[in-house]
Amino acid sequence: MSLPQKPATRLSGSEPALADGHVLVTKLSVALVLVTLGIFLPVVNLNWVNYDDDVFVTNNPMVAPGFTWAGVKWAFTAADIDYWRPLSWLSHMLDIELFGVAAGLHHLVNLLIHVAAAVLCLLAFHRMTGEVWPSALVAALFAWHPLHVESVAWIAERKDVLCGFFWHFTLWAYARHVERPGARRYALVCAGFLLGLMSKPMMVTLPCVLLLLDHWPLRRLEAIHEGTPPGRGPDWLGGLGRLAWEKAPLFAGSLVLAGATVLSQHRVGTMSGLAGIPLAERAANALAGYGTYLGQTFLPMNLCVLYPLPAEGVATWQWLGSGAIIALLLAAGLRWATAHPFVLVGWLWFLGVLVPVSGLVQVGEQAHADRYTYLPLTGVFLMIAWAGWRWARGCRVRLRVAGWLAVGVLLACAVVTRQQLRHWEHAGALFQRALAVTTGNTTAMNNYASDLMAVGRLDEAVAHLNEAIRVHPHQQQPQFNLGHIYAAQGNPEQALNVMTHAFALDPTSTTAEEQLAGLMGSLAANPADELKRRIVARAHSARGDYVSAASQLAEVLRHKPDDVPARIEFAAYVASSGRIDEAIVNMNELVQTHPADAMVRRRLGALLSRAGRLGEAANHLRAALASEPANLENHLALANVLTRIGRIQEARQLLEAALDSNPRFPPAQWQLAWLLATRAECRNGSEALRLANRAMESSSVKTADQLDTLAAAHAAAGEFERASVIMTQVLRVKPPTDPAQRLAMQERLRLYRIRQVYTEPDAGTQ
């Protein structure tokens, strides 16, 4: 794909002779290697961290064994962790094959790749521009800036440094191709680009960067227009199109990988949908992120491994300020597009390369990340280096001032980078740092607690986990960790309750699946662990697998046949699996040996009620109430059965008695509100609505049943329009999964629309 070429113009007197320039570049490359190694050498003493290192390497069944045929095949064909990046996986496998799990040597490989990328950065810019010193400054800033510590010091970010290496290799190869186009040289460009794509999808923006470099410093667009026939204006659009067509294979590869990455991350659940984070919030966070990255570039303070999305959203001043800076620098770049083209090229480089990780397509829980700057910041470095060079050249005093400024900046980068490395010594230091410089960082709380657990500081870990659960009560991992700590501390009931709640939050999530697999593996090694069997049973129950849940409890009862809570739970699982008569037989046997146990009576009554044996159920529930008159659950259970029998006034009296004992007891409020709204014998719409509204105040999450009751209360109070609105919302947003229940709600909505109340029919005795 041969196009007219125009080499970059060398500044007169600004560079040594060509031969001397190459000698100087060689010396600077050696210095860059040595200084970068010296700054980053502490990485060889760093350890693994419990954040992605385990998922990607040490606990990854495809990577941890080293090179295997199954692992290699998986690397090229699967994207079940995040996205397709086979070269990164193969590099981890090679490290395992060579070094085992010696973390220091894995870190050393990251460092060596980073050093090679920095040298290639110097060589590529020198080849494109002919300028040694600004090229060296860009390379040194790339190598030593504190924002790049994360990419080098984190073993899991091997993909970053590999991508950086092939990015700069492709730039260097492209500069060679521009000098003397040919199939072999173009093939080298494509090879570098393909290897970069196989390392990390960030490479997809490189074809656009090459178009920017065609404008400056390569000036290829200008060279095309010099061939325009006299009398005809320059065809800028056509020239740009020809240069873009030259890169068609690269653009094609970018489009394919970008699409595949979006699909894979959506499939594995790392990508947030618009319902979770609306587009307006994403755009605000993306704009604010550009300003944050710029601020951290010039003042790299309070850096850490994870910056969580702000719970209250991005402040208006942040995204407006960032937007203003973007617009001003873009306007300046366009204004100086001819005189100072490096401003436009550098700024568009920074803006464009950040787009895939800006947060417009939200992946993960971070608002922004240091590692995302690994390639984009080169655009900012380019602007700084060439602006300083243009200002200083030709004046000895300015050259001296610029030189000392450059030395000072690089020295500051080296010092801060060395300090930042200390936070990566181990997981505890890493997440302690994150907690110190961020707020509401539940992942940092959880991972720091995990490190505390590993060293036996359980009480401190509990405090951090409880705080994480308080901030984000729907995150599962902190609750699982808290359950494990309670088990280790000898608090089985607390452990069971916490783990049950964690599984119930999302029983089929990746986290829940991993926990269940771990528990099953532990039971295989120690089958007599009663607590873990009960937790596994709860996990199966949360997934709706009551047969497996019952089998786990049966194993517990085999060792402890007199365990009353286990027998009650076993009967519940048997009943839920469709064997309700068998469950009733089991509970009847338990009643014979524990006739005064109110819980046994109440659970048997519930089972009999489900079987339609309401008279027997009422007898057992009366016995439970007599044994424990202060237990409001007994009032509710008996009231429910009496309602079904048709003894409405007696049921009402029980519920009112429960509310006399505890006026703010929501279950009794809901049950009595439904009774007063739907039973002709005791209908009282205003009281039903008062109870439903008070109960609603206590509900953090509104269920379909609660909203159904609220709608019925509004209808009973004569507020049919409001009842219709509520029922319409329920059926649209929170429809019940049971078809019969959904049809019943639709019938109630029909009644409300014709201004009729709903009357609950008597089930009658059976």
C-alpha cells in the first residue's frame, strides 16, 4: 500500500549529525534501561496480592499448571474471565513453567517488558521525528511516571506491559514502513499490531493514533497534497481516506476485537448495564475521569489500586471543569494545528486512547484506574516534550533551563514512583493504602480483611467486613468472608445466618458458585463437618435445589439424629421438593418427642396448612401459641390458618393482639391490612390503608406482595385510581413468577379500574 511520503523535517542545528544522533540514542537507551531497572528493582521483593493475581494466575486451573494442551487451547478459544487475550495467558503459563509461583520472578518479567517498551518508545519517536532529546523525555516519562507503577508492579497486569511493548514496537515498525514502504515492512506493522491485540484490547485505538502521526510528525497528509495538480485545491478528505484505507486491516482487527470484548465482558458479568449505571452518569464519570487523570499526571498524589464509583454520583463541578479543559485544549490544538501540530496530535492521542476505558462502557467497579493511563499519557508527554523543545531550541539559556526542569521532573517522578512501590509490598499494604485515600471502598475493606484473616487478626477483619456490609449490603463476598470468620471463631449459628443471607442475595453469581464449590471440596476432605453441610444445604435451597439440600441435612441427621433444628430444616426441604406427606410424618415424629417445643408445633402447623389440613394445623398452632404466647410468629401463623378456615374475627383479634405487643411489627401490619382490605366481614379501608402505609415505611425493598396489599387498601378506602396505578406498576416492574398469582393480580387490577373492591373468598375447610 504505497502512498507518497514526506519525511519529518529536522530542526536546523537542533540535532547532532545523523551518525552522532544514533550513538546518542544508543547511549540514552542504555541509560534508560539502567535507571528504570534501578527505580523499579524493588518489585522483585513483592508478593502476590489477593486481587486478580489469584484469579488470573495462582488459582486459575488453566494457568496454574503451566503449559498444558488444555490451557493453551483455552487461552486461544475462551474469554470466560474477562476478554480474549491469549498472549497474556501464555506469558503467565510460561512464567509458571519456568519459575513456579516465585512471585519475585513474575514481577521481574513484568519489569523487563516495561523496560523494553520504554526503549521502543524512544526508538519509535526518534525514528518518526529525528529529534533525540524530546523523544528521550517522552520515553523517560513513560518509564518512570508514578501512574505506571500499577501496570508494572501488579502481576495480573502483565496484559498492560505486553500491550505497551507491542504498541511501541508497532509505532517503530510503522515509522520504518513510512520511510520505505514495502510488503515486508507493512507485514511487520500488522504482526506487531496483532500481537498487541492478543495481549490486551486497548490496542484497538492504535490505527487512529497512526492516522494522527500521519499528520505529525510524519506529515504524510501534507505530502499527498503536494502532488495535487496545479489549479486544484487540496483534497483533505480524500487524502485522509487514502491513509485510512492503507490501515484497513488494522481497523478491521480493531472492530472485530472490540465487538468480541463487549460481548465477552457482558457475558461474564463484568459490564454494567444501563439500568445499573445510566448513560448520563457514565458520561459524567468519563468526563470527570479525564480531569482526574490530568491532575494525577502533574500531581501524582493519593494513588491507589482501586477508586470506587462515588455513591452520590460525580459532582457537577468535576465533569463541567473537565469538559472545559478538554474543550480549551482541543480548541488550542486546532488553532495551532499548523504551527504547533504536536498539541493537537498529543491531545487527541490522550483523549482517544482513553475512550475504551473511560467508563462510557462501564466494566468493573472502578471510577478510574492508574493502569488505564499506561498508553494514553504518552500523548500528554508528547505535548510537554515538544512544547518545551520548541521553546528552548536555538537559545542556550532556555536550553539550560529546560534541561534542568526536565531533570527535576524526572527526578520527582523517580522518587514518587519508588515511594508508590512500597504500597505494593503485600496485599495488606496495598488495600490499607486504598482505605486511607478513598471512602466507601468496600472491595478494599473486604480484601484488607482477607489479608487480616490470613495472619490471624480476625477481630480487626470483622470490623472491616461489617463496615463493608453496612456501606454495600448487597455485596456477597464480604458476607461470605464474615461467615468464614464466625465459623473459625466458634460461632456456628452466626456463621450459618450470614452465609445463608449471602447465598440468598444471588445464589447463581460467580461468587456464590465459587463459595459453593469451595465448601463442597472441603466436605469431600472432611465429611463430618456439620456446619459446612448446613451451609451447603442453605446454598442449594437458595438455588431451588431442595433435593440436594435435603440430602445434605440427611447426612447431618445420620450423625446427629436428635438435632431438632436440623430435623425441622430437613422436613422443610422434603416438603419443598414435593414430598409434603413425608415431611409431615417426620414432623409428627418430632412432635411426639418434643410436644412442648413451640417451633416444632409451628413448623408442623405450617406444613399441615400447605397440605390443606387446616383443622389439624390450627390445633398445633394453638399449642405453639399456648407454649410461647409472646412469640408473635405464633400469632401470625395461627391467624393465617384461621383466616383460611373462615374465622375472620378471631384471626383479626390475634393480629391486633400482636400489634398491641409490638405496634411496629411489619408482618402483622401487612397481614391485618390485607384482612381489613379484602374481607367483607371486617372491611375497614381507612384502617387498612393506615397499617399498609406504616408497614411500607419500614420496608427498604418493596415486594410485589406488599404493593399488592397497599393497592387493595387504597381500593378499600375508595382510592381506586391510586390502586390501579400501584397494581399497574407491580405487573410491569415486579410481576410475580407464579402464573396463578400473576393472573390473580391482573383480575384485581381489572376490578380497580371499574371502581370495585377485591373480596377474598373463603378457602373453607378441606
